[in-house]
Amino acid sequence: MANRYDDLERKVGIAEYASPHDGFAAVVKARYSDFIVHEVDLNGNIARLDKLETSVPAEAVSTPMQVETKEESNVGDANENSRKRKLSESAADGPSADSDKKESDDNAANKTEVVVDWNSFTESLCKLVGDDTGKEVITFLQKDEPAEQFYTLPQISDKQVRRSIHQLIKSAEFNSVVRADNHEGRLRVWHKAFFDKMPRDTFVSGSNNPAKRSNKQNKQNKKSDWPRDRPNFLQFVLYKENIVTSTAAKDVTRFARLNPKRGISYAGMKDKRGVTTQFCSAFRVDKEQLLAINKRDGVGGGNSSTKGSCIIRVGNLTYSNEEVKLGALAGNRFDIVLRNIDTGDDDNHDTIRRKLEVAGEGFKQSGFINYFGMQRFGKSVDTHEVGLQILKGDFEGAVDIIMREKADGDGPRVLEARQTWAKRFDGVNVKEDEAKASEVEAKCARQVEKMCSRFMMCERSIVSSLSRKPRDYKRAFTSISKNMRSMFLHAYQSFLWNKVASFRIKTGGSTEVREGDLVLLEDKSLGETGGRTSGLKGKCVKVVDEIDIKEGKFTIEDVVLPLVGSRVDYPTGSSGDFLVELMEEDGISKDAFSRIGDKEISLCGDYRKLMCKPSDVTFAVKEYNDPLQPLINTDLMDLSDTSTKSEEAKKDENVLFGMVIGFTLPPSAYATIALRELTKRPTSSDYQTKLELSGKCERNLI
């Protein structure tokens, strides 16, 4: 019944399983509290909220923390989709809006890497200046090489609106990619490439008088005197429900009244739909100041059925000389609820329990094939196709894939925009009349740009470029942000990896090392600073030979496959041959990764473990009657002495089966792929949306 969704996975190479146990249908994330994630630091410590303090002075909580559930929920959904599509985060390096260049250079080493949330920025700016102007500004800011240094906003008479724009641009989330100044009564928004061209006496920083700014800074410095015997960083555990990390960090900074230039730092991003705890730190902050967050009233703790509710808490506060840095984590601990399990048409209760226990033990012993998940390939499952066209040097083909009509369905206006673009050359002989082709494309690009939604960042960048330089598809593609361009190429690397992994498992099994396999001898990918490096740095591999096999030097957990690049080694034998054949079928060779037509991007390659064996696997079978009954405790529920219902399911009512599965994964592994191995079911959200919380779980599948 799930074959249609299996086909989507097979399209990107996800085709095999590691263990032979029977699978079952189950609903995942029916409640956001069904998906609990605890971060694990480099020392193996698990981020748990086991201490919650609220004792703070009155002045520290004069502004209670309020989370706009509906708005944050919508923004969070967009953020989650954006994260799944890109998976490679954007680090903003520019100086802050109210600092001069020298101050920025002096403090660069102390800055925390900031992920720019373009969706949130777009939504906030459009509310202030209108959709058309807001989208034009965002498109301008996302260009790598804009023709103009700044964008001048229309005259704004409302003083409060002007103040709100200033505050938005100066915020910690966005001041690394945008600055603003006042010129002849109008606000100019500057692109980060031209920060050094800005007149110093026009910064929007609360004062245009450098002397006044200096005096103000001196006062701030006096206020920030720090006890000599106290370490500089306040480390804490951030607990959040139903809200993405970037939004939670923004709220903590605002409501705890932290320095907006620094905000809080964290090791990794956590999804919106779930209950997550992670390690964070703040520079020179008093405990009482941060604990203001815990004074907010409201529901939460994973025991609420209120849709759209979200909550933030902080705890386990301690001072340290170490800052929590991006990438400095050993993995994540997952505790996941699977609901309305269906193992077969005629299974009785005892048979169901036995099948689930066999599945749990099989998963525990065998682990899973370490595939890249479906989110790596985008909602339309075509990001790898774009990457292939770039490797072939076909930028027009890459643009066509990005701009074409999507199979997953767009809204009416977006669909019209894509169809309009597809018909732009109707009635024009492109080969014989290049001038006419350029004219109609530029005109169409201007029309389509107005029709694109604010979330179509790539499409907007492309048509904006083509409206000025029609038919220059390489320029149009490189107008997309560097991180997004890299995402397309990484998707193709992931596609090849998945395909070769399936071939290796199908032909060689998932338990033993074969001659010709690559094994990882050394991995020093954790630097002295605690940040995880990417790529080949610190990694050493060798090809397994006959002597290695006889001496039993390696296990299947040592085997790696390359993410194809210009500097990686390749397995020999059938797996290596299959990889070469795949690339030849796509019209490229290994050399294509050494001569990418994009000067800003290099693909050296990397190595990835073939198998992933979760640690600390636990599972328990549950029987219950209420489809949405809480089946697992969150940290906040434990602290408030709120527990899940413990009474046995009533046998005279409809009994539902569930499972609570727990496991720990390294940072690069996908929990969705782990659940795929356990359940032997597809991982796509389209499949999950068809399942039912009661009755036959898969009854709606065609």
C-alpha cells in the first residue's frame, strides 16, 4: 500500500534495509510532544532540564515573555521547511549596524555565528513597508553582487514605523547582512558588500553624533563591569516546545534583555515540531537576568492538547570559561512515540507485542543504513537534479529545473508564475533571433518576479538577474546565495552516496566487511576548540585487502563510502565500478568535481559511515484507548510532577497499540531513516499525512 511512497525514496537511492524483521505501520509526530530530542555534548553529557528556577528580582521580569502562538507557529513551519531544504547553514560575518569598522574588526573573534532567518526577516519587513517593497529589499540583500550599494525606501511619515524598521535592522538576527542610514529624510538600506562605503555620520544607531555615541558606549562599558572571579560565559539548558531554535534564541535575547549583538550561542539547530533541550551559553549575563524567561505564564510541558502552543524554559545554569560553539555536539538522544501501530490484518494482541519486540531487537542489533534522508533532496525531490546540471556546466538546465512547475503542487499564483515562465519563448525562434529572445525573457522575468511568493528565494534571485541580463543563465544561477548553490551540489553528492550504499548492501550485505571496501582509520574531525570540522580534514582511510579480511581487522561499522569530490579515495571492486557507471550514465566523470563553474564553491568530498548503529536503544510497547493520550514524559512534566496516564487500556473499548522507542545518534545521522529501518515504511511527510490515529492505520492509502 505504501509502494507509491517507496518509489520516491528509491528515486534518490533509498532502497534497502539492514535487518530482516517484519515492519509495521505507525503514526509519527501526532503530537509535537511525541518527538523528544536531548542534545549530547562532546563529553557525553545529555542536555536535560532537571532544575528549574524562577527566583528573579521584579525589575528583571517587568516585561513578561509572550509567544504569539499563531504567528510563531506559521513562522516556525516556514523555518522548519527552510532548514530541511538547505541543511547547510548560513553564517553571517558582517559588522553590526551600530559599530564602526574598527570596533567590528576588534570584536570579530568574540562574535557568535548567526544563522540568518530570511523567512522571518521577510515577514517582519513586509509588515512594516508593504509586500512589494519588502520583497524587493530582501531580493536586493540576497544578491551576491548587486548593481547598487543601497536601496532607498519610500518616504515614511509614521515615526513609529520608522522606529520599528530601525529596530529590525539593528537586531542581532539581521545586522550582519544589512545596515541602514538616513539621507535627506529617507531611509537607505545598505547591502553588506558595501558596508565600508557607508558615511559614518549617518548610521541608524540612536544618535548621529559620534561624540554622543562614544559617551553612550563608555556608559555601557561601565555598566558591564564583570566580577574578576566569575567566568565569562553563563551556560544553560534551553528547553523548548513547538518552536524552532533560531526563533527561541531570538525570544530569549529579547525578553531576557541580553546584548542583541551577541544573543545566545548554541551547538546545533533543533526542529520546531518537537520537544527539544540543548546546551547554550550567553556572554557575561547574570543568572537572574536569564531566569526572567521562566516567569512567563502559560500551558506547556508536552501535556497540552492546545494546537499551536509553544513554550521556552531555561535551567541548569552554571558559569564557565567555555562558550557553546556551533557544531560542538556529539549527537542527539531521541525518544519517539509511534501511535496506532498496525502489524497485519488478523494479528491478536500477543502476536502484535511479539512482532514489535522482534522489530525493536532487530533495530537494536543491526542498526540502519546511514542514508541521507528525503529532506536532503527538497520538497519536490529535485535538488540533486539541479546539482547535476551545474556539474555538467549546463546553467540553463539548472535554471529550468528550479523554475519549472512542481509535481507536489503550488498555490494558484505560484503555479501561474511557473507556467508563465515556461511559455516565455512561445512564438519565438530562440536560435535565429537572439535579440527577440532576450527581449521577451527580460519582460517575462519582470512579470514573474512580481508573482513569486516571498518563500521563493531562488526563483526571485534568478528572475531578478534575468530581467537585467536576459539569457545569461550562469549569472542568474550565481545570483542565488552561496549556501543555496552549495545545497544543490551537496544533494547530488548525497544522491550518488545513497545509490552506491544500496548497491553495496544489496550485493555484499550489511554485516561483514568485503575486500575493496573503504574503512576509516582515523577521524580527527573535532578540533581543539570543540567545533566539528567538515570535509576531509583529520580523516584517513584505506582500502581493505585480503590480509585485512583474514585477520578480521575491521567491522562493518568501520566501512565508509565517499561523498564524491576532487580529493577523496574510492572503493575498489564492484562498488567503485558502480559509482563510475552512475556518473557516466549522468554524463559526468570524477573530473567534473574539480572544475565546477562556480568560483565560490569547491567540492573536495568527504567520507560517511555506511552503517549507523544507534547507542542506548530502548523500547516499550504501550496499549491505550485515547488516540492522543500522552505516552511519554517531557522534562517539564517531570519537574511539575505531571505524568502520563498510567492506567491500563480498557479491554472493552478499542485498544490501540503504540511504541516508545529511544536511541542516540551522531549529528550527521537522520532519525527519520532510523525509523524507516524499524517500521519498514517510507519516511516522507506525504505518506504520514495519509495515516489515521485510530482504526486501520493505512486505510486511506491507495
